[in-house]
Amino acid sequence: MSDSNIIPKWLSVGVIPLMNLFLAFCVSGLFIFFIGENPFKAIFVMIKGAFYYPGAIGYTLYYTTNFIFTGLAVALAFHARLFNIGGEGQAYVGGLGVGLVCLIFDQHVVGFLVTILAILGSVIFGAIWGIIPGYLQAKRGSHIVITTIMFNFIAAALMVYLLVNVIIEPGQMSPETRDFASGVGLEQIHILAKYLGLEMAMSPLNLSFIVALFVSVGFWFLVWRTKFGYEVRSLGHSETAAIYAGIKVSSTIIIVMAISGGLAGLVAINELLGVHNKLLLGFTAGYGFTGIAVALMGRNHPFGIFLASLLFGALYQGGTELDFEFSSITREMVLLIQGLIILFSGALAYMLNPLVERIYIKYYGNYNNA
Amino acid sequence: MKNNENKGGNEAIASLPSSTESAIELKNITKRFGHVVANSDVNLKVRTGTIHGIVGENGAGKSTLMNILFGLYKPDSGMIFLNGQAVDVNSPEKSIALGIGMVHQHFMLVPTFTVLENAMLGNEGSMLLRSGEEVVLDRLKGLSNNYGLDVDFEAIILDTPVGMQQRVEILKALNRGAKILILDEPTGVLTPQETIGLFDILRSLREQGVTIILITHKLKEIMSITDTVSVMRGGKVVADFSTEKTSPEELAENMVGRKVLLSIKKPTLKVGKPVLEVKNVSHESKDGVLVLKNISFDLKEGEILGIAGVAGNGQSELLDILSGIETLQRGQITVNDKTILPFQDWNSKKAREFGVAHVPEDRHKRGLVLPFHNYENSILGYHRNKNYSSGFLMDKRKILNFVDDLVENFDVRPRSSSISSGKLSGGNQQKLVLAREIESNPNILLVGQPTRGVDIGAIERIYEDLMKLKSKGTAILLVSVELDEIMSLSDRIVVMNQGTIVGETNSSNATELDLGKMMSGLEQV
Amino acid sequence: MLESFQIIISLLDSTIRIATPLIFCAMAGIFSERSGIIDIGLEGKMLLSAFVAATATFLTGSPIFGLFAAILVSCSASLIHGFACITNKGDQVISGLAINILASGLTITLGIALFSRGGQTPPLASEQRFMPIDFLFLDQLSFVPVFGELFVEVISGHNILVYLSVLAVFFTYYVIFKTRFGLRLRAVGEKPEAVDTAGISVTKMRYQSILIAGMLCGLAGAYLSIAHGAGFGREMSAGKGYIALAAMIFGKWNPIPTLLACLLFGFLEALGVRLEGVELIWIGEVPVQVMQALPYVLTVVLLAGFIGKARAPGAIGVPYSKEG
């Protein structure tokens, strides 16, 4: 994927992606219209749902947190020209890390320490689920797209097995672990606000969001300011040049996939340490796949990923509102919009380039000659 | 019959009586890619049943012109006439229907298919393969016997030698009824024997009325097989000749425009002790072909050792091994008194630590990460250096200071640290790569094809820089397919052919003729 | 003894039922990927066509009509894929993924809008489905020991689409390896330049291939909702498209081995269901999840070159561009 040489950057990085997004929304609107509802009303309802009600923003940012983690996970791999579709599975297995740490230590060790260890657990377990496909790509030449897809399913089977047969709370019917001990977990923001004397509506937004912001900054440093980031980007742009520069291709791939998996694993801290307080079935709910849309829209840059995550956070939260306001459209509408965004911002990302180039040249002449 | 044709060919091309005798006529063809003009107002006439040569340096626009004729590219303006009729060749499909066949420089064969499957592709004889195969095989066998195109129809392309692959390409074109055959640099990958065989085939094709266009930059081939020849330079046809009435010198002059004799002052310098010793190095490629056989030489301080040879005779692999890109398999290398043995930990990183810098043959694939900014490319391979980094982090300010000096001192234009290197011209890209490698203060510099696709101005600059480096005592290994370059820069010349060193000479008493003979493997010194 | 024979018979019977959509999809995958286009979107196309088949059948009462509607919609999804990654040279994996997610969202949204049943379509009556076909001479054959029973229970008594899927395998094999179209299709997936310079349009070849893939996915979807099932349920494809993808890789992009891989994966699933709660001697209870994960694990192991080497078509995933 390369950007155009003919038009200035503000057009290719700013305007065209927005136009793609606009197209995705237009087509979504057509579907809503086709169903017999008013698309503008749907947008209004979603915006209200995402920002207006008490706690709505908290919910939006809570979803945003998940998308930042999975978006960064996909983006880092993209920088090395690796397509990590396995964010879903890595997040899921990251949850296993959180669950195991908490279940093993929470009765014996102080809650704060358990929380720290659980965060590490999410990263390490997620990383392991990324390292294996990374290793298979680097050393055995298996296509990482296929392997990560397979690993999503293997993760799902593994987690069902463990939750149903092994770490389920005895006597419990639904496949989930016991609650983690009190004192373990990441505090929700509205509770923290209460300590500070502020009144905030209840929402699942928790300290993971702050973690996500720090991780975003760290991501930027890693990719654009460190030697490792330099090597990753060299490899992503040109493997032959990377080899020439003495960069070890296979170890770089494996490390990238480890970090990528670890980032995806962090979804578990938002979901399990921040909200559910136990390990349960299917908590990843497709966030890993949404991360692909987020990375594509955010153009693999943490700031873009933040904005895209915010958009998807708003879509997810606003989407729940659709259930209440409409009889014939539901939150699954968001999946449709998500699919269209991946289509237009990802697969068709450069569809508009020739058109915009032609218009630009017509009015301003060639950018590079100017 | 043949004499008559040749006699016709001897007439000055411009005074051909009418266009009906010409198989192909191109009028005022122009083709741009972005703002690069690849072909500008090209006129060309080729008489039926003759072999017409098109010569020119790399980038002169030969391949573009032929791709237009074959319908792969669309010209921006101009007309194409076949047998006097104006035609619109807008796709290979159309051009094939018009009887044009093309043998590309890089073969267009499906590697996993058999020879037969490849040869029949596009004219399979029937909807069903089994019944089609019988018809086509008969036809192909006829063609094969007729023109001496000896192939094994059952063999898988992957397992066949390049010479046979080329014959398959020709068969493929003939199978589709080609009456006009374009060959783009057909001998680049052939051994001398295979070249002789190919030329025999071309002659027999001509005898049976096929019109052939031969694109090459090898003058010897033009002189030995063509009837007429056009010279291209800078996207234009600058001269047409009847082959009998011209000489290699005249053609060469036209190829380069004014005869550029880059006079290079070789600093007279006492060469010092050997810093690079290569002993009995052999190498097997991934396909199991022995590409280097027992290579031994040494390189001394303040010396430029030129490695001459036709492309693809092991030079690239040699560079790859010396620079650490490839693992050493057999033999040994001593770099600044440190010995590297087979399958030891030897890589580009280590090579740089040992003082070996490398200007790679392909700057697009290796020397530069094209989308990177100049400042990022200015440290490619040296990014771990303490000068540009502290701990994990890179020091952007120091890198920017460094690149500002670099583009200034080595005249990289535009003098920008932040432009992406992919937007620089070939010459400036090469200057950037060379600058980076020289600035690393190597005591061995490996240079591959330093002036490939580089304009004259930049060439002079690059030669100067190399000489300056030499006078500082750096040992330079120069690999080039340009004989002039090797002869004018090197102190000593080693000639490679089919993976072995076939000769060595001092550049002062080397002649182009001797070197040429060695390069073609005809003569061993 | 008799009981275990019965178990085997019923296992084989459900193997075939489970394998049918896998076979259609895997053959679709072969057509697409042999021409150089990665098809992650098998899952989405199957889901879409399952929904459309059920909806159209419910609305018209005719399963034939439903079948054609399914094929039509699946082909449209193929065309979107083609527009994105053949015409616009977009990323094939991203495009396929978009189709899958789009299919999830679209089927549920439209399902709820049309039928207000939480994304399900109303159940179909048996005359609105492709029902099992009993072969002739069944009664006579059932007296033949072993073979007779095998024939009656396993071979006979499936719906028409099951038999069609077997036909699809031979169709795929024949077209790909025995026809001019197949030769060109394989060439375009290995080395598109060779096809282009032979005067054959790469674009046209690839569009044709993915349209055939679309048709086959349409059959798979129809099988799910109007033959095997009696109506559409949300996410009813349930990852079968991905298993088919795995089977295709396992079969090394060749129709007959791929058929065997589909049957193997179908058998594993049937066995998993069968073994649930059963204590085996020596092993103990085999968790059903092991059987579910096995196709994916096997594919990963195969891809890693630990059992033979799966070699993908040479030009797969790379958009074809003349001037690049």
C-alpha cells in the first residue's frame, strides 16, 4: 500500500480517508433507508446514545479502550507488513493470563500486586498466542494470515474447554470463574471521581483507559523513535533492504508478533480487571476484529487509532441505543457499518485516488513539479 | 533469395520506396510515465523478413517502445502501421491477433507448468486440453523441427535450463501465429554457446519470412546478425543504419551521444597490505546450482580491484557473501586479519563492524528503503551506531545534523533531509547510498554497478568520490558489467565467467578485446 | 458388535451431512485461490446466501427460487471482492474480512427488519426444502449385509445438494485440470504476466474464477438453510467457511485431496459430538473442544511443513499490475 506521489499529503492522508468513511456511512444509510427507517434519525439516536445520556461518554470510552489495544496490535504488525488477524484469539488468551494470575494469587497476595501481575499475565499470554504464528511465519514460512485465523479458533476451543471443565466455579452452571477477590482489579473512573468529590454517572470506564493512552504514546516512541521501531519499519517497507542493513528478519517478526499479541492481550484488563471481575466465556466479543478496521482507518498511527477507536466506541455505544429507539434496527447495524468501513477504508482505500488526482491536477497542476 | 533481401536492406532506410514493404512502421510514438518521457516522437521502419536491431543504453527507451508495439503499454500519441495498414494495438491480445510475438527479457513462463502447457497457453487448440494437446503438439513439433527449436515437451519449466526456456518462449509466439518476433535482450542470460544456437534459430526464422526485432545493448550481436539497426538514446531514435555500412564505433558513438571519455585521474598510490583475502570460495544457490566455484583473490589497501563479467556469472553472489547477506558455504574469507569460516556467524551487521561497507547493485531493493526519508536512509545499516542513538532510542537531532552534512558534501539534490528517497533521481539516490557508505569510514568498500541508471553528471561525481576514497587508502572492490568503467577505475581486473575467475590482468595492459574474450568464456588467461 | 456397526454407520452419515457445505466452500476456495485471489470471504458468502435462500424460499415458497437467489447474492459478494481487489488492487485479505463482517451485520439486520424474530427467518415447511431422496431398490438392497446397510443409511437418503457437492468436486477437478479455461486459470494464479502476454485478460480470468466461487458458496449457503436446516439462524455458518479454507489448504489446493480433508474434518466434528460424555478406555473422556480444534491444529501443522508441504499458488494475494 502506498500513498500517491501526485497529490499533497493533506489530501491523501486527510481528505481521502474521510471521503472513504463518508462513503461507508452513505451506504449504511442506504441500508437503513431500505429497511424503511430514517437514516438521519438513526445517526441522531446513535450520537445521543454515545455522548448525551449520563454515563454514555464513559461507556463510549470504555469501548474505545478495547479498540485502542486491538488497533495498536494490528497496526504494529502492519508496520512490519504482517497481517495479524489473530487479535481476537490473543485477547482471549490474554484473559486466561489475567484469570490464572488472579485465581492463583488473589487469596494470598495483596490486591494491588495481584493486579499488576494480572496485567503482566494478560500481556504475556497474549504475546505467547502471537509468538507462535510469528515463529511459524519467520522460521517455517507459514502464511501468518492463515495461522492467526486458525489460532483464533484454537483459542476459542481452548477457552471453552478450560472454562467448562477446569476453572469453572464449582457448582456454577454458566462457564465462568469465581469472582476475583476484592481489592484486585482496576478501579472504575466514576468511583475514583467520587473519592475526589466529583459526581460522575456510573459507567464501566476504568483505569485501563489511562493505560491505553500511555500505551499509545509508548507505541509512537517504539515505532518512530527507537532502533527497534526503525528496524520494524525497514522490514515492513523492504525486506531486502532490511537484510542488507543487517536486520535479523525472523527475530524481528517474532518480537513484533509478541508485542502485537501482548497489546491485544491488554483487552483482558479492561474487560476482566475493569468490569467483569472474573474470567468468562466470549468476553472479547469481536473486539479483535474491530481492531483491524481501527488500524486501517487510523493508518497505523496511534493518534489516528485513537480517533478511529473513539469512532468505533461511539458506534458500539450508540448502537445499543438503536435497540431502544427502533423496532427494526438493532445494534448489529454496527457490524454492518464496521464491515463497510473495512471495505471502503481498507480494501477500497485507494479507489478514490485517481479521481482526486485528476481533479487536483486539473485545478492545481502537478504537485511534485510545483 | 537471401542475397536479394540483404541487398534491399542495404539501401538507406529513409529512402525505402513505400511503406507496403515494411512489416512494421511506427510514426511519432510518444509515451510518458508520470513526468518521465520514456519515448519521444519515435519513428521506426522494419522491412518484412529482416532482422532489425535496436541498440541503446539502459533506460534509452527500447523496452518501452517494444511494450507499446506489443500492446502492453498505450502510447500517448503516435501511429502504428503493420504491412502498411494503420492498426490500433491496445492489448497483447490484439497484437497477437495481428501476428506480433514477443520474447520478454524476463521470461513469461509459468514455472510449475510443463513446456507443452506453456507453449500452448493462449492457443490451446480446443476447449478441452486432451484434444487440444494433440493438435498443438503436432503443430509445435513441426515448428520445433522446422526452426531447430529443440525442447523437451514433458519437462517442467522449473527444471529446464534458461536456454530451453527461451526456445519455449519463441515456440509459444510461433504457436500463436507470430510473423513478427520481438526479442528483448535475449542473450543477457545465455551462455555463448546458447547465444550461437539462438542466432541460428533467428536466421532460420528469417529465411522463412519472419520479421525479427532484436533489442540489445551488445554491439557485437548487432553486427553479427542484424540487417538494419536503429540507435536509441534518451527516448528517441537518433540514427538508423544498414548494418553492413556501419561499425561498432559509430553505433557506440550514437548510443552515448558525444563520445564521453571520462578522464579519470588515478592517484598513483603504493598499495598496502592485503585487507581482504578470499580463498576457494564456492557457493550453491537455493536451487542447488553451483554459482561460485573456487574463487580466490585478494584486495589490498589503496587498491581498486575490478570484477568484470557478463551479468549473472556469479558476481552478485560474490558481493552478497562478502557483505554478509549470504552465508559463506565453502572456502574462507579474511577481512582485516579476521578469518571467517563456512557457516560461521557472518552477516551484514558483522561485516560493517569489521569495516566492510557495501554499495549494493540494486539500490531500490537493497540500498534504500524507498519510502523512508533521506535522514532515515542516511543511517540504514548504521542505525545501531552510538553516534545516532543512545540505548534503545535513536537521536533524531544527531541524525539530522549528519544527513545535512551528507547531502551537502556529496551533492545529493535536492538538499533535503526529509524528502522520501524514492522521489530522488537515480543519480542522487546512488550518491546518497555511496555517501552513507563512505562516511562510515570503511577500509574495505564493496561497490556493485555504481552507475547503473545514473546520469552522466552523477557518474562523474561518483567516480571522483571513489578515487578520493582510494587515495585515503581504502580498498575497493568494484563489480560492474560496464567494461569502460572497470577499465578506467581499476588498478587490477579479475574476469568472472560462470562462477569462476577466468583471468586476471593489470588494467594498464588490458584491452577491451582481451577482456571481452575472457568474459565470454572463449579464452582463459 | 452390531451396535458399534450402527455407530459407525451413523457417524459416516453425519460426516457427510457436515462435510457438504465444507466441500462446496472448499471448491469455491480452490477456484478463487488457484486464480490468485485469496478468499477469506467464503464464510461471509455462505452466511449471506444461507439467509437469502431462506428468505427467498419463505417469500416465494419455492426452494428452487431460493437456491437461485442465494447464488445470485453470493456472486454479488464475489463481485464486490473482485471490484476491491482485482479492479482497485486492494488487499484481498482485508476485502474478504470486510465481506465476512458485512455478512454478519447484514443478515441479522435484514432478518430483524423483515421478520422481527431476532435475526431468524420463519421455519420452512418440508415442501419448501430440499428433502432427502431415497434411491430405488432400497428395500431389496437393505437385505444385503453390510453393504446394503451402508448404502441405505450412508449413501442414500440425502438431499439433492449433498449429491451435488460430490458432483462439484468432479466438476472442479475436470474444469481446473482438463479444460483450456482451467489451464489459463492455473496460469493466472501462478504467473499472471504469462497469461497477459499470451493475449488473455488477467482481469477477466480472475473475475470468472471468483464468480464460479460465488456460485459454489451460494450452494453451500442454500444447503445450510433450505436443505439441511429449515430456515436461517443468526451466524449459522459458524466458522464453516474458515474450516473449508483450512480443508482447502490441507488438500493443497487440489480438489480430490480437499474433498478428503473436508470429509476428515466432517468426521472429526461428528466424532466429537458422538464422543461427548463417553468414557473411552485408556483415554478417558475426549473433550468435544479437542475435536473442534483439531482441523485448525492439523492445518497449522501442515502449513508449518511438519507433514508435507502445502505450496500456495505462486501469485496468490498479489494484485496484477502491468506497469509495476
